[in-house]
Amino acid sequence: MENAHDSYLATCDEASRKRLLAIRDVIEKAVPGTTRTMAYQMPALRKGRIVAYFASFKHHIGIYPPIKSPSELVAELAPYAGPNGNLSFPHKQELPLELIGRVGAALAGQYAR
């Protein structure tokens, strides 16, 4: 559903669109074989099951669902974790793309079980 991703991205301002594309690219590289889809009205990447959802909001980019393991990665993500464990990356801060790639790989492993 590339067109659905494109349609969503077209609704975002340029800065948010670039951030979302960077997130999509880094997760696709970390989890080869994903396909693009939409779920809960957000861009998502699927490999069997949905690996990750990501969306732009007024003040941040959100990545869902919450990551549960490994514990070292969960601890490293603490500054970005919201009340339900979903990740929130403020627009005013540079995206930690290497960290986000590791999140994608961990989510893929978490949902492969």
C-alpha cells in the first residue's frame, strides 16, 4: 500500500515528512522483507504481523507498539517512553536513527514469537 503511505505523508509538513521517511528507511533496513501498509490510520511496516506503526503529531513523532525487550534497550529508550511505553521523539530533537533501527529489529523479534 505504498500509495497509502504517500497519501499520509502528503498531509505532513516537510520537516515531519522527512523525519517519517528516515524512520521508515531505518526500520526497513533493520528488518529486511517488511511491506508497507496502513493501520490505525498510521503508516506501518509488516513482516507477517505489524512490526511498527509511526506517525507525526503536533509536537512529536510516535512509534508504536511499546517495546518490551531486551531490557537494556528498554532502559536506553526510557527518555522517549510515554506513559503506555509508546515512544515519543520530540520534533525539536534530532532523531536517534541508529536507536530507532534497533527498536525496529527488537519489535520484529518481539512479534515473531
